[in-house]
Amino acid sequence: MNPPFIPQRAMVIMAHPDDPEFFCGGLVALWAKNGTEIEYLLLTNGNKGSDDPDMTPDRLKAIRQQEQRAAADVLGVGNITFFDEPDGELTPSPALREQVVRQLRRFRPDAVISPDPTTFFWHNRINHTDHRAAGQIAADALFPAVGNRMYHPKLLAEGLEPHTVPHIFVAGTVQPDFFVDITDVFETKLEAILQHTSQIPDTEGLAERLKQWHTATDEYGRTVLREAYRHLQIG
Ligand SMILES: [Zn+2]
């Protein structure tokens, strides 16, 4: 079966608009095609993602929200929750964790995709500080806070009961153990990424770069396009 696991509800927790498409657009497209209800939770507003001297942080934030909505529509993702943390300054804190727990207890997903907080270096690059911070905030929310009554009692008063998310798919990891063949949805992933016009200076070479990045040999020796995750289970 591809993908090997299909949740009923999945939440994608990432740092920036465009992260979901780059990190996990293939798996999201496959899940959506199979009827999974999917929500995005984006922790920063992405307001530093430009080198254009005429761009302002406020304008960029608005543009990136529109681009993110368009990309989510391509993949079949429903609701998007935008937090407003400044780009480049995401820092794990109990307050931010509480906000993430609130969203998890509201939506009650059975799967979450979030970045690997331990990936400091990614191939020959430095992984963005916000990706690492988002990964840690998500992990700390997923265990033990979201499933524990003692954490964030304010949420109980709001009627948000504890909830355990049984499956976590960690993206952008150097220790993958869960592989998803995205060959059938590669074009959909590419089309979704291309909605992030403000972030892609070179659309020409993008398809080729993306293809190279995803090309791998599967367990039968076939060349496939795939995404790689680390699969964690709770409960
Ligand atoms: Zn990012």
C-alpha cells in the first residue's frame, strides 16, 4: 500500500509558509487523495524570507499567507492556522507549547508531521534555526503535554481534553526509517511548491533539483521518487 499508513486526521506543524510543501508535500498529497483531513499549523509569519530591497516585512507576511493558501489548495489541505511569531526568532517556550497543544487538542489528529529538531546540518547546508525550533516545540507538545491533564490546565477550562497523537512523522531527518513513494504525486508537489512565487527565484531549475533530491532506489532495486521520515509512535 502506498502510502503505507493513512490517518483520518493529520496536522502538519512547521515553521514557515512553504515548509509543508518542501518537507512533506508528497505525503500530504497522497493522504489528501486517500481522504485524510489535513490541517497546517505554521508557527512563524515568514516575514524575513526576501532579499528584495523594496519588500517590507508586513507586505511579505501577507503575500506568504496567500501563497500558502494557494499551495494548500493544490494539495487538498483544509484549514491553515497561522501563528504570528517573527521569522528567524522562533524559540521553544512553555507559552508557545501551550498554543500548539491547544490546536492539537482541538483538531485531535491521529498523525502529525513535524521537522527534526536534531538536524543541525542538512547535506552541505545549515538547517534553519526556525525549523529546529519548530521541531522541538512540536515534540514537546506531542509528548507529554498534549496527552497529560496536568499540563496547561487553562486548556481544560476551555473544554480541550487531553489527546494522544499515536503517529508522528519526523521530516527533514538524517535518520529516516519510513519511506514514501511519491512518484505518482511528484507533479502535484511541484505545482504546490510553485505557488510560493516569492520564495523561488529560479523556477527553471526547480523541477530538476527537486527530482534529484527525491530520487532513490527502493527495496526492489527500482528507481523511485520518495520522501523519507522517521516514524515515532506514542501510546
Ligand atoms: Zn523554512
